[in-house]
Amino acid sequence: MVKTALLVTLEAKPGKEKEVEQFLAGALPIVQSEPATIAWFAIKMGPSKFGIFDAFPDEKGRQTHLSGKVAAALMAKAPELLAKPPSIEKIDVLAAKLPD
């Protein structure tokens, strides 16, 4: 069952939009290897605004993800790709519908 989540918003630097898209798409195989990451979405919210929404069964799963490879890679690439630091919001999930 999903109890916790993260909503990360990213603002690409001018001219870096495609690179942000490629970074996010390239993160999928890493996230697929994280058993506690129940759901993960890389999203585009506007021409230069992107996001990640991911969900976890508990706080331990969320913390494992936050200390994992995708988070480390994002923080390493942030100065090059992003106009400002990522906004990372910890969210409590009240209800969810996931595939069986």
C-alpha cells in the first residue's frame, strides 16, 4: 500500500529543456530496480517546467529513494541543467489506485 510520496519540481535552464527530458527518461531503469518505489512518473508541466512524482509504502522506502542513485545524479547535474535547485516536497498519500 502507498503511504508516502515525493513531488519534485524542476525548472530547466534556457536551452537545456531537451537535456532535462533525456535525464528524466534515462532515470527510469534505475528507478525500476528500487523495490520500494511503487510508482514513479517523470512529467513535463510546461516548456521548461518538469517534475517527478513517486510513491512509496512507507518513510523508509522514501528515504532509501532520496539517498539513491537518481537523487544523487539529479543533484550532481542540477547546476548544469536547472535554473534553480529542485523543489522536493514530501507528501502523505491519503488514497491511491494502482494496477494490480
